[in-house]
Amino acid sequence: MEKNCCATQYPILLIHGTGFRDWKRISYWGRIPKALQDHGATVFFGQQDSWATVEDNGLFLKHRIQEILSETHTSKVNIIAHSKGGLDARYLASSLEMAPYIASITLISVPNHGSKTMDFLFRMPKFLFRLAGFFVNGWYRCMGDKKPDFYSVCHQFTTQWASNFNAQNPDVEGVLYRSYAGCMHSFSSDAFMWWQNLIIGWIEGENDGLVTPQSAKWTNFQEVWQGVGNRGVSHMDEVDFRRRPLRYHGQTFDIVDEYIQMVAALKKQNL
């Protein structure tokens, strides 16, 4: 594509999901930010906590957007959000009155409708979640989180919570929404996510290792990324975790190209 095909009117804000932070040396987004910049985009990162609640991360991102607008002297941002980051973004637009400062929200494999697998897990004794949370929260505080809350975040992945959240956070007029999903073809598609894919597949059906396409589908749903051959596209592939294209018998699927196309589409809409 053209060298400046991603030179959007408003800067791009990448919002990560749970379990990772926007570390400089270990990028959550792999080759994607540089590729977008090489094609003319101005790119920023959310820098929110890994395991904070939607509400706490929303407040952090509100201030983050204000910083970006002040730095760039623009009036809005284009958000691209992966996994739970999409819930943070939707809350930001709908409940924190930030929609006037958001041109678009692109949702990548976001659990918009929750997880039946998490519903099942929450039938276990609550002390098990709280015990796990004690260790997870402690670790992520050491990694930079200010308000980690493993138990509450896991609860925010349940279908009942998602239903209530969706009712309270409808799409905001004037903001362009788009959504995408990925899907592993089998548990062997990704060595890092094989057991998650098996469990979620048993309970909910096809998935990318964490989120089903049915849960990810939201306004202006674009497509389910299938990759090439029998590989499929996992939750980690969606953010270029391996820093390389997926190949199968001479065929290639590069997630970086998908991001370039989605941002180029924003430019064509003068966003």
C-alpha cells in the first residue's frame, strides 16, 4: 500500500488487554506500531494497568487521551483496542463522556458478550479466585500496576456482567465502531494457547484461545481472521506476538497487513 496510507487525521491510540503492559523493550503489539508509523500514522499507547478493572482503566485512559490531545494539538483520537482493552475503550466513550474526543473505536477480539467459560469457573469456591488474585496482584504491582484487581476483572468477563455493561454502555453517536475476531482451527494451532482453546472449545465452541467470535462480534463487524491452512489465528497472533507472518505451504497471513488496512480505511473516511 502507499507509504502514507495510514496518515490519519487523528492519532492512533493502541489499548492493550490483560496480562501485559506497554513495556518499551517488550512490545505488546509486536511489529504493528512501527508498520503503522512507517505508513504515516502517529501512534500512542494506552499504558493502563494489566489487571485493573474496566472502571479504573477507563479513568486512567481518560487522562491519557487528554495528554495525547495536548501533545498533538488535535481534537480526537482513533482507538484500536485488543481483548479487555476494548471494554475499557467502550466504557471510556459511553460512561466517562469522552466520546467527543474519540473519532473511532476498533475492537479486536473483545469479550463484548462475556465468557460462558468464566461463568463456569465462577461456580468454584470464591476463595480460589481470591487466593490466585493475591499472587497475581502482588506480581503485577511489582511490574508497574497501580490498582490490580484480579478477582474483579475475572468477574467482568462473565456473561451477566457483560449484559449489564452493554445495557449501560451503548454505542455513542458520532463515534465509528468496528469489530474483528480471530479463530484457531484446533488446539494445535498455537502452542501457547492450546489448553485454553480446548477448554473454551468444550464449553463454548470455536475460539481464538480466549474469546469466541460470537462474544467478539459488535457494531460493524468486519471479519473472523482465519489465517492460512490449518493454522488459524490465536489471541496472541492478533497482536503479532511472534513478530512474524503465519505461513502454510507457500501461503502467508500477516496480521500487520490487516492493521495497515484497517487504519488506511480510517484515513479514507477522513478520520
